[in-house]
Amino acid sequence: MAGNKTVVLVSRPAGMVSEDIFAVADLDVPTVEDGQILVRNQYASLDPGIRKTLAETNTYWVPTPLGAPLTANVVGEVIESRHPGFQSGDLVVGTGQLQEISAFAPGPMCWKIDPASELPLSASLGILGATGLTAYFGLIEVGQPKVGETVLVSGAAGAVGSAVGQIAKIKGCRVVGIAGGPVKTKRLVEEFGFDAAIDYRGKTREQLEAEIRLHCPNGVDVFFDNVGGIQLDAALANMNWKGRMAICGLISEYNLDGPPAPMQNLFSIVGKTLRVEGFLSFVYADLFPQALREMEQWIKEGRLVWREHVEDGIESAPGVFVMGAFSCSANVLPVSTSW
Ligand SMILES: NC(=O)c1ccc[n+]([C@@H]2O[C@H](COP(=O)([O-])OP(=O)(O)OC[C@H]3O[C@@H](n4cnc5c(N)ncnc54)[C@H](OP(=O)(O)O)[C@@H]3O)[C@@H](O)[C@H]2O)c1
């Protein structure tokens, strides 16, 4: 027994990701190289972004070679350090591997967690981690919402989207979310404080356009997009003059085996002089400490809430990844595995 349970990629997905492309292997504890830390992970976040690493080539995280551990955001305790900024015993969050013990060089998405924090460690993978920071900077820096404006969010019941909606409310906006099914749309309004919610399931592009028009009678000033496809196209048709579109992710395309549906409303970008900007949260890493303080304060004041779904055991990770990020019937978020 090598003693380090790890989820490895055994084959590349074609279309919808399924559990059988992953396997749990027992690997050696990695050797720590100069500039790296060795972390005993307690939680791993099964973000949809992992899907992008499963292809042979991509323009996001580095592709995972066959047989290699999956990349994942993890939180745990440093047990050995060859990096001057960290020492054994530090609690850290960072981009490591989906395994019990991983070695990685601390990058922009790695920082120490205050052991005195009253919030659960898993929050550092969600609302006070990559997803919360993505919501914060995508909305505030890219979307630049102003008091009284209308913000539309797709993937609104997910980890990022639910935080975007709440932050937009804190900033004094009217907020409308798009999510799949009645449970999630109800949750958007009753739990996350959205002003209105749209159920996209079973709807055509034209029906979505009409629903957005209904719920955003003054048009959309900021669209925060996690989904792409016909939701993005329907939003384009409803944007206001000089609107901003913060393109965070295109989850509706991650499992496609062919090209996405063609866009029909692209001329709105010209006709409404829109700003369409993709972003990656790590670009704002210098500003993370101040954003984390602000979000922690909102949590203490009860203005920012979050949900998480945690399952025990690294063996559960493949099933939880498929269920959480890509099953539109799963009512869970964000999905982590602890052990
Ligand atoms: N730019 C960055 O720096 C950055 C950082 C983190 C994440 N992201 C991106 O942000 C997005 C949301 O991530 P997250 O962490 O919030 O994920 P999450 O909590 O897993 O939520 C994702 C949600 O997307 C919806 N979805 C899945 N497949 C869909 C489809 N085919 N069509 C429409 N909706 C679908 C599902 O909700 P419904 O049941 O409501 O459909 C699912 O719950 C992803 O696109 C991710 O890649 C970007």
C-alpha cells in the first residue's frame, strides 16, 4: 500500500462526462520539490472547471495526462514546506490535486487560512474561495454595476451565480437569475434574495428572450454569464445601451461533442455598444485579501449566505463531480469531497 488515495483520469470523455473515465488509485506520497508545499487535504472542490482539464487540449487549466491525478482546488494542512512563505502546520487553500496528500507550488489561488476563523474550512473552497472571489471580481470589476441597475445572472443557483446575485443586491441592484427547475428558482428568490427567477428548462431561445423581457422590464444593464449558448444569446437581445457582459464560464458547452448552437443576436454588441469581457479570477489575486475581508463581514451581517454539499471519502469524488456540476437535476452546490 502506497498510502495516498488519488483520483486519476483513465480515459478522455466524449461528450457528457461519466464516472467510468475516472479511477481511484493508491499512489506514493509525492516528493516535495523546491518552491512546493506538501498538503494533507481535508476537502477538494469538484468545480466544473475540472471538466476543461480532461480534454487533450484546452485554453484553461493545463490538460491532465492519462493516468495522472486530477487537478482540483483543495484545502488542508501543510505537512512539509520547501517554500519560504509556508511552514508545517499552516492551513492553506490552493490548486493541488484530487488526492489525500498533494504537492504543489503555491500560485495566485493559494493562501493561508486563519485557524481562528469561525467559518468552516470548506468555506475556503466556496464562498470564501475561488467561487466567491469569482463572483465578487466578475461582478464588481467586470460588470461594474450601479445602484438601481438590473443584473441578470445565468447558472444563478450554482456556487458562483448564487454569490453574484447576493452581491448585486448588496450593491443596490435589481437581480434576476436563470436556473433549472422549480426547486432552484424558488431557492433563488427565497434563500438568496433574488428579485425574480427564470426556469430555463425546456425553453427555446425565443421563449427565454421573452421571459427575460418580462422579468427585466427596464432591460439588462449587467449580464453575468456562467452558461453560454442560448441563454447568452437571449440575454444579448435584452441588453441596454452600454450594457456590460461578464463572461465567467460556458458550462452548457463543456460536454458538447459537436459545435455549439450558432448565436443569432451578436449584432446587439454593436447596436447597443456593449462591453463583453471574459475574465479569470486569479487576475485579481492582489486584491483577494480585501475582498475576503469584505465578504466575511457580509457573512457575519447575514447578508451573504451559501450552500454546500459535502460527501465523505475520496472514492465518492467521481460520482459527486458528475452529479454536482453537470446533472441539471441535482440540487446541490458547491460540491466538495472531504476525508
Ligand atoms: N472565470 C473564472 O475565473 C471561473 C472560476 C470558477 C468558475 N467559473 C465558471 O463558473 C461557472 C459556474 O461554476 P460554479 O462553481 O458555480 O458551478 P456549480 O456550482 O457546479 O454550478 C453549475 C450549475 O450550472 C448549471 N448547468 C450545468 N449544466 C448546464 C447546462 N448544460 N445548461 C445550463 N446550465 C447548466 C447547473 O445548474 P442548473 O440545474 O440550474 O442548470 C449547475 O448546478 C462555470 O461555467 C465555471 O466554469 C469560472
